[in-house]
Amino acid sequence: MSPAIPSRPQSIALIGGHRALDLVNTVSWRHDPDQWRENLAVPLDLLTWAHRASVLHEPHLTAIRLATAEDPKLAAGVLRRVHELREQLYLHLADCIDDPDREHQIVEGSPLHRAFADAVTASKLAGTPARWTLDARVPFDIPRVLALHALDLVQTMPLDSLRRCDDDGCGWLFLDTTRNHSRRWCSSGDCGNRDRARRHYARSQKTTRRDASASGSQ
Ligand SMILES: [Zn+2]
């Protein structure tokens, strides 16, 4: 087995346009087994990313870090729950993208439904318009806060704006907010650049082949 590619929770881009999509995008190269990378590989990765993504705020960060450091079993359980939420959410969103004409029900008792119900039970309604809100104070609040983001996404997302990066291996999701819905890449500087380089290479190979066959015929 090849060694795991190191995670990058401190630098992975937050470009989904919604925090729940940024969560889904904590897996890099989801559809490319050679480059696949888990950016939330250990509990500390989760805390680092959650703090960066404003899921976990400063006053409670230290207490949660201590609690997870003192109880590795608890920390592993929290991380597992985040992974489960993320993967269930990805499956649901991928279904919505791949089969946009069908209704995609989140049925009662399904893992996503259970995660939403657990998160709502621990939250309070606040603000105008009212939203379910929760400040993460204990480790298991992290998956709950993320579930509230996921719930917000599935309740409010404009389906025609939800996109998957056009790169075959990437698998990142984002909301396309361009006026003519023309965004193809998670990042034009990353997957977009790679595609431009690939097309440039293909063009130059074609020219080289054409030149070679032309000189061969002379
Ligand atoms: Zn991409």
C-alpha cells in the first residue's frame, strides 16, 4: 500500500461558496485513487480546519483541544462522525448533480436525517430570519455545527448553481455564482490551469506529428 498523502487542513482552499461544500471538499482528488487525499486525517486536522473555516471559535477552541487530547477515543468518535456526515452529504449532492430532474428526498431515519435532527435538538433558533444556531463548546458539537451548515445548504441551495469541478479526478463541489453559469473549475488557477496546459500539450503534440509526417513525405 502506498503511504498516505499528508493532509493539509491548514491550507486547503475554502472555495465551495458554502461552508458545507468546503466540508465536502476536505477530500482532495476524490475520483483519482493515485492522488486521493484525506485532509481531515486525524482529530487535530479537524480542529485546525474547523477553526479556519469559522466552525469553531477561539473561546472554546482550547477547551475542545484539551478534551480531545485527553480522550483519544472521544476524538476519534468526533472525527468519524464528521467523516460520515461529509460522505453522506457528498452522496446526496452528487445525486442532485447527476440526476437533477428527480426529487432527492432525505428520508426520516437516514444518516443525514439523523445528523440534522441531532444538530437541531442541540441548537437554538436565533436571529431574523430565524436560523438554527449552535456555538461549538464540546467536541461533539463540531459535527453538529457542520450538520447545521449542511442542513442550511440542502434547504436553500439553488440546484442549478450546484456544480462539480469538470476535472475528472477532482470531485470538488461549488456554487457557481457567475452570471451566465459558466464556472467549470473549482479553481481556474488549479484544475483550470491544468486543463489549459493539457490542451496546449495536446495541440503541440498534434503539430509535431503533422510536421513530422509532412517532412516524411518530402
Ligand atoms: Zn477541481
